[in-house]
Amino acid sequence: MAGPPGAPLPRQRQAPPRGPRQDYLDAFDEDDDLFTPRPPASAPTDAPHAAVTDWNAAPVTGIPSDLDDDNAPPTGEPAPARGGKGRAFTGIAAAAVTTVLAVVVAGQVADRSGGTGVQAQSADDQARDVRDAASRGDGRETPSAPSAEPLTYEQKMDKRYPLSAARASTGKFDAVPGIDKAPGAGEKFTYRVDVEQGLGLDGELFAEAVQRTLNDDRSWAHNGARTFERIHSGQVDFVITLAGPETTAEWCAKSGLDTTVDNVSCDSAATERVMINAYRWAQGAETYGDRMHAYRQMLINHEIGHRLGYDHVTCDKNGDLAPVMQQQTKFLEYDGISCRPNPWPFPKS
């Protein structure tokens, strides 16, 4: 049984005898179900604008033949007086001639100036076409949204992940590649991290969490007593394994432990595996609420504590921090005493 926080730790290097301890078996055989797990604007489109002016100028024809002929020879007789109808017709003819002259002059001016007026109108039409095309988005690349910043380690550890407690298991494992060197000078333990295939969980995050947690001064490396090193092959002291509920139950049963009641984890002492139930890793427990990071640290510390030889204990004073070796996934209240959740063997507060 673990002593109070800060008490000297056993310094034995030899691994505990294979096979579960009787008090550990008794904790899993309890009939009381102290804890029941929680089931866990369309893009605007501008209509194209059409602005076309149709200038259809009819040719000037039908100039009257009785207009004054300035080149006709004199007759010596007074010119006959023109009636009102004649004067009106003459005025119309004069206006027509004036119009023809104006058209001709305008054409000549346009020719001399290089068709400036026509070019100006054409430029306006082109500008309008460009605006219309831009409004329709023709040929334009849609700006890509800025990529989201990657989550930090702490943010990933704070998240819940989807995983059904009833998922089928594969029973096959992959070792997380890579090596994390032991950072301390204390008694060294080597371990491997295995993740069951098909879980859809981040194995590298799990491996990083194990290394960080175990080598934290609040954990079993307290005061330099131990140091933990992850390798991916070769002889190890234990294999910490992330597996679905069914596979976890199979491996825990090899050591006489039943994890099916509350979907808990176990140290399968008769084997090399420390089993972390992936359902709990992904979904947490009611006792910890939204404190997913702290809950995952507790899972690691609790089960590795068993591998190091520590048994289950409970807190003995109302309002105290629960010992890390208390079954905190199941309960924080026991015999009328209410404890506070705690993920560390040697908490600082």
C-alpha cells in the first residue's frame, strides 16, 4: 500500500512476482457497481449588364428638284413670289442639306482624330465588360481560407475522441516507432508502447503522454528515484498498451481480472502488458468531468503504479486529494468520505 505523499518509495529493482496479488483480485471482484460509465449563403452572382445603343441613321434622300439654282441664267423677269407652301418646303430642304453637311464634317473630324470618339465608346464598353466578368467571377481563383493552427499537446490531451465501448476488436498491435530517452539518473525502466490496430486514435500522442507523465516530478520519477525510457523493440520491463474494451478484457483475464463491468484498465501482472482501456482514454470518466488531460495522466500513473508494486488505497479524510492508487474511474466517494480527483502519486498541492 502506498504511504502518504512524499513518503520514501520502495527501491527494489526486481519486478514483482508474476501473477496478481490477492487484494488486487479482490478489488476487481467487488459486486457493488460503484460507478456506471457515461455513454459517452450561397455566393452572390451578378447578372451580366447589357448596355447597347443602336444608332440607326437613315440616309438623307428626296431633296426637292425645285430648289433655287444659283447657276441658272437670268431671264430678265421678276422672280415669282413663293407661296407659304414653297417657303416651308424650301426650309425643310435647307435643314436636310445642313444635316448632310454636319454628318460629313463629323466624319472627316473623326477620321483626322483617329476615331477618338469611337475608341472612347469602345473603351467604355470594354471596361464594362471587365466589370461584368469580375462580378461573375469568370477566370478568378477563389482565395483559400487560412489553414488552422495545429493543436498543441495540451489541447490534444484536453479533447475527447469518438470511440464506442462496444466496438469490435482486432487483437493486433502496432508498436509506436521511435525512442524517448530517459531524462533522469534514477533507477531506469524501459518500456514499449503498443496501440491496437483500427482504433482511430493518435498513437504518437498516447506515447508522448506516457513519457511526459511518468517522468514528471509529481509522478513515479519523483525526486529522481526513477527514470523511464521508451524504445520500440528489444527487451523491455513492460509494454503499456492502448486497446479497445474487448481486447483489454482478454488480456486482463489472463491475470484473473475482470474489466468488463466498468470498462476499466488493468495491469495484467501475469503478462508483460499494462492495459489502458481505449474507451476510457478517449471518453474519460464521470468522476473527472471535462478534465480529460488530468484523467489520462491518472490512468497512466495508476496502472504503472500497480506494475511497480503498489496496491489500491482510498483517501481517509473528507475533502482530501484522492490517492493516485484509488480506483478514481469508479468513485471519489467511499464510506461517506468525499475525495477530490488527483492524477499524481506526489501532487504539489
